[in-house]
Amino acid sequence: MKKIWVSLMVFLFFVAFSACNNHRDTTTVKNGTYKLGQTETDAVVSPYITISDENISFSYDALSSYWPYGTYTVEDGVLTMTTYDERYKYVFRLDDDKLIFQKKESSSVRVIDSRFGAEITDNAEFILEDNENEN
């Protein structure tokens, strides 16, 4: 009888951990440069995001002295970037080779002069342009 209980407990243990594994989000993001898709401006510099393993940078204003650079996490199909000084957070929904900007969940992305940077609207698409770092 003791063997049956031990076997049952081991079985339940594996079932419980298997169920947890089924809920893990396995979505990943590819390394490379993601450039802002179509915009309605003639800005000199187009905003872009560069991802390299655990590091990420977000360039959206050529006149700004601050360069958003930090780390990111991916959970439930959402990439969340946090700058190294933890002052800013930027959120993107993942869609294949695109990052879709989530303005309401992100820090402000206003440009100093629209001639040197494009305004980034909610759901703006950043499209993977360069994936040479991918294996």
C-alpha cells in the first residue's frame, strides 16, 4: 500500500510541474535592428530599436542628450524595456518580426524637434531590418 501512495505522489508531482510548463510563454525576440515603419513625417532620423542578447537600445530623438539603453524581458508576448538607470520603461507587443509600441504602458517618447525625429504613436510598428546577429 505504501508503494501505491509513493507512486501516486510522484505521479501527481510530475503532473503538477507539467501543467506549469504548459503555461510558460516561449515567445522570444530576434536580435537585430527594428526600424519604425511608415510615418507621416520627413524626419531626418527614423526611430529604431536595437536588440542584442540581453541588451536593448531605443533611439527616437536625435537631439536628445539621453540615450535609452537597458535590459528587457519578454512575457506573454510583450517585450518590456527598462533603462539601466531605471528611469524609463518602454513596452512593445511582439508580432512576428515586428515590435508594436504600447504608448499607454510606456514612458513618454516626445521629440524635441519633429524635423529630427518622428513622433511615435500608439501601436506604431517597428520592423526587423537587420537580423545578422541571429544564429
